[in-house]
Amino acid sequence: MDFRKVQFFLTAVRCGSLTEAAAELGVSQPALSKAIKVLERSLGVPLIERGRFGVVATPFGEALRYHGQVVEAEFRHATGEIEALKGAQRGHVTMGCGPTEATRLLPLALARVSQGRPELQVTVLYGLNESLMPWVKQGDIDFALSSVPARANEPDLLHETLFTESAVVVARTDHPLGRLRQITPAQLAQQQWVLPRQRELERQAFDDFFRSHGLPPPSAQVETTSTVLMKSMVLQSDALTFVPRELIYWEERARQLRALPVMGVEWVRPVGITRRRQGALSPASRFVMECVRGVATQIF
């Protein structure tokens, strides 16, 4: 199988448009279409469906896309290793990061990367685990820096815990509840809330906290995946939120947000690095991971 044609197919599916894919690859659209048709004939199955909204992968195409992305990632790592063996300090790392880790840990780690390997380029994709874990499995990113499960449930993934963090109830600094020395669950139940969605770990722990005290969990006035929106709404209203404490590190220092003294909140989560179990990491990826580990050890 001609892997160049596989790369053409992967680009077409990722772009969702033969026109955009041809422009990205620097080839004509007829040449791109011909390459994909040759690939389809060699495999004996249709790989893409063309419609007025662009192109999408068929079930056969999805199978090729999954394995093709993994092979593409291995080629990328091999290129990085060859460059390292040649003595080059440059390279390109694509990683994923969650919102909490982007607050302090990753910026400090990237500063260390810049000092140690100034020609090394890092691309960071931001998201929650529901996006990050598939990206790692498919080879879209070399590794992810985010929460890791207490027990491994994905045989294709390898998790490394760097530290554990706790979550807190957050309010603006001059919130009326901030005058209390201790806040009960019943008092919290009457407040307005801006919260993560139901399936997020923090939201599940939030709901379990109220149930453990015999109270129905408060409904969220706003549910969002945006930590920026959560913090902005709390800063500008009487609403509260429930997030990992590291997420408000800079706002606490600036005396904009504060963690409220709430009875009985004991939620913690492990944070670390996730990568694919199979396949080698490039020297550049290993260097970035070492910088992350070093900073995590220093600040946590």
C-alpha cells in the first residue's frame, strides 16, 4: 500500500473537503481524487463519501483512518529520532492539555523547554479528556497532560500520575458567604451555580457531596465546558462554581476569587501524562515530558 496515498486520504477526511485538502497538500484536486480512487481500488472498498457538505469517511474509511493516523504518528516520531541522532536540537511536538494544567504547570514547563531547546516547536491542543484521550489513541497528539484515571480502563493508553489536586467551591472575593467561618451544605444548596456538565468528574463529585448530606444536588443555572466562562461569571455575580483549586491560582493571588470554607469537601483527582502504550516517543517529545515532570515536582 502506498502510504503517500493514505496520507492524501487522511488529509481529505480531516479537512472534510477535497478542495481544502488539495490546497494543504499542494496538489491539484483531480490528482488528489485520483490518488484516493487508486487507493480504493487497491483495497476493494469505498473509503469516502462525497456530498454537498464535503467528504466523510465510510466505515471502511474509518478503519483506515484510525490505523493510518497511528502509522503517521510513528513516522513523525521516527523523523524526530533521526534528527536527534544527527545532532539536531530542533523538532516538533504536538501535545494536549486540560484547562487546569494550562494555568501554571504547562506554561512553566514550556518556558523550560524554550530555555533548553530554543529551536524545538510545540503545538498544544486544548480540551477536556473526552477529546484528549481519543486524540492520544489515534496519534493526533504525542501525549496529553490532564487528569488520569485511578484505574487504567484503556488498554491502548499508558498513564503516569504526577500529582493529585483537590477541588474547591469558588466565589468572588467579596461574596457574602466569604464572611462566614464555615459554610454548610444546606447554605450552599440555596446559591446560584455555574458548573461543569453532568458527565465531568468535578460535577459528579459535586452532586455526590450534596447527596452524602441528604440533600438534592442544586441545579446549575449555567453548564459549560469553558473554565474561562465559569470564572468570569463568578467574578461578575453572586454565582458559585466548583473547580480544581489550581484553576484559580492566579485569581487567588490577585484577590479576585477565593475558595470558600465548606464543610466536608474531600474530592481529589490525579493529574499526569497519558501516551499510547505502543510505539516510541520522539526525543523531542521525551524532552518536553521531562520538562513537565521537573516542573510538577518543583511546584507540587
